[in-house]
Amino acid sequence: MANEETMKAPADESAVSDAPAAADAAAESGTLKRERDDYYDRLLRKTAEFDNYRKRVERERREQADQAVIDLLEDLLLVVDDFDLALTVEPGEGAGAYRKGIELIHAKLHDMLRKKGVRPIEALGADFDPNIHQAVVHEPSPGHRENEVIAEMRRGYTIGGRLLRPAMVKVAKA
């Protein structure tokens, strides 16, 4: 019996000594899994942050390009306004060829603007709309409806359905 007890004792001791090692391995495995999950979570967050950053930079780049085009077109519209005014003046003697040249340049400018998607706002005779018109003068006019645009001081334009410049108008009041 003593042999059996001595034989059992070492077996029990090895079982006891293996238990802490297994517990340590399980604890280490749990720690490694938590670290792995933490790193994976960080990776997902950084990937999402970078994707958002990339989208924001692209959107800002498009907005800057659009604004640059709008600024250029607004400056160009000032030249078109000057041509419009020049064409309202009655030519003197011998100015027919000069006027024809101005009309050709004016037509080319309008054609170029049309190709770029710039469209004039048809204001004359329309009802006043503060979204596309800028009222400069309100004038009593018995021959017109209330809030009807009776004169256009400066033409307005849209680009791609967005307002580029409002039309400066004279509005009738009853």
C-alpha cells in the first residue's frame, strides 16, 4: 500500500503542478486576445478616420475649384456688362464696322458662357423673386402688375441651376 500511496502522490503532485501552468496559459491567452482585439479596434478606427479625411480633402478640393470658376465668371460678367452698355449707344458716322466688331466679340463671349453652363435670367416681365432678383428701384407703374419686373438694370446669371449673380431690376408697385 505504501507503494500505491507513493505512486499516487507523485501523480497528484504533477497534476497540481500542471494546473497553475494551465491557468497561466489561459490567462496569457486571454490577455493576448484582449490585446489583439484592442489592436484590431484601433486599426478599424484609424482606417475610418483616414477614409473620412480623404473624403473631406476631396470635397474641399472640389469646392475650391468650383469657387475659382465662379470667381472668374463673375469677373468676366463685368466685361459682358460693359459690352452690353457699349451696344446700347447709337453709333456715329462711319462707326458701323466698329459696332460690328463689338457685336462679334459680344456674341463670342455669350457663346463661351453658354458652353460653360452660364445662363441669363429672363427678368423683364416676370414676377419679382428675391431669390434671383435684386430690386434696385420700386416705381409706381399703372400699366403693370404689382411686383412685376419692368426694367433690368443689370442682367443676372445662373450656372448649373445655381445663382451666379442676381439680376438688378426695377419693380412696379401699384
